[in-house]
Amino acid sequence: MKENAPEKLYLYPYSSHPAGKRYLNLNKLSDHDIEYIRADAFIEKVCEWLDETLRNTDFYENEIELMVNEFKKAMKL
């Protein structure tokens, strides 16, 4: 089911829609639109960034893996 879900959705506030209605879309129309990101997609992107960033430091491989896994656990609470 998650495979078919979009990574991002945009909610258009009343003021940005000509008919004065709120609706969801896959495209952003203005800076006033509210962006929703799937939680699992957000967590995965942060874990990738964390892994890449920590590899440029003095941390050991197992420490990086532990930090990424602990972050995933903390985000899923």
C-alpha cells in the first residue's frame, strides 16, 4: 500500500483556490500551500543524511549504525 502513496501532498488553503475550497494535490502552487510528507519517507531521508554526514567524522561504522537505528526508533514512538 505504501508503494503507491505519494511522498508529498499539498493542502491548498481557502485563499489559494478560486472556489474558496480546500483540497489536496501532488503539486505545489504557491508558497502558502501546506506541505505534508509521509512519515516513513521523512525518516528514511533523515537516516540517509545522517549516515552520509557521520561518515565524514571520526565515528566507527558500528556507532553510525547504532545512531541511525536509535533515531529510527525514537521517530516511530
